[in-house]
Amino acid sequence: DCTDTGTDGPIPVEIWGANGFQQIGNYLDSGTRGLAAGAGQRNGVIAHNLIMNQTGYAMEGGNNVDNVHIHSNLAINCKTFMKDTGPATANTVNGYLIENNVIVGTGLDDYDAENPADTIALGSDGISNVTRCVIRNNRFYNQRFARSVIRASVNAAGSSLLEIIGNTYHCDHAKDA
């Protein structure tokens, strides 16, 4: 239970600046923030993790992350599955392959207009260079009160090769997606 350490709470596993890393087979429950691939991460894998009941995100990326494969994870009742927004300045989101994950529920009680949640968020309000990112073959269930299931906020001048293909969305409520 990692909820009792301040507003944001701890990140149980966070790595910064590594070239070649793996976060595989972890179980995280009852926290605010799950796994993180911090700034400067390259050539990594985040796979086969069970992440539950996070009031923030299941996983977070950082500025200038490159070539990270996020696959075969199960996230249950996490406000956000993947968040990579970087700083509020020019940011590079590069080389994510997000595939074959199962995301069930958001844990949200209502829609928050001031701080809306997106299930997968790449980029930071139109100022990011999002390149070589693929989001495919994920299954989303009951994304109630999320603003967007997949949100890529990009700088058209610097962004390229963003693919969103083959995802499945199952909605049980009128406001799920």
C-alpha cells in the first residue's frame, strides 16, 4: 500500500537515463503511481505486469524516451494507463510500441473538467514531437469518465509515424468513451 506518502505518493519502480532496461512481472496494488520510464530512457521493455487501483497512472514516460516496448500488461482501475506528457516546453515522445495490453476501468468517480484523465496520453497539448509511436491491439474495458481513451497531442511540424491500429473498445456505460 503506497498511498500514504504525500500528494503524489511514491513511484514503486522508476529508472532514469538507462540504455537497456526491463520492468517485467511486477505486481502493484493500491497506490498513486505505478511504473515509470523516466527521462532519457532508451531500449527498454515494460511487460507482464499487473497494476491495480492506482489513483494516478499505471505507467509514466519521461522527456526524450526512445524505443520502449510496453506490452502484455494488465491494468485494473487505474486513472491513466500510460502517461507521457513531458515538460510544458518542446518535448520528444519517440519510439513507443504499446501493444497487447488489457486496461479495465478507470477508478474514476466523475469527469474532471479541470484535470481530465486520458487512458493513454502521448504529448503535451500540441507542443510535442511524437515520432515512431505505435498503439495497437490493446483492449479497453469500461473507460468511464475518461476524456479520451487514446490522446496524442502533437506538433504537426515535428511529428511523424504515429499509428493507432487494431485496438478494441468495450463500453458498458453511455459515458465510457
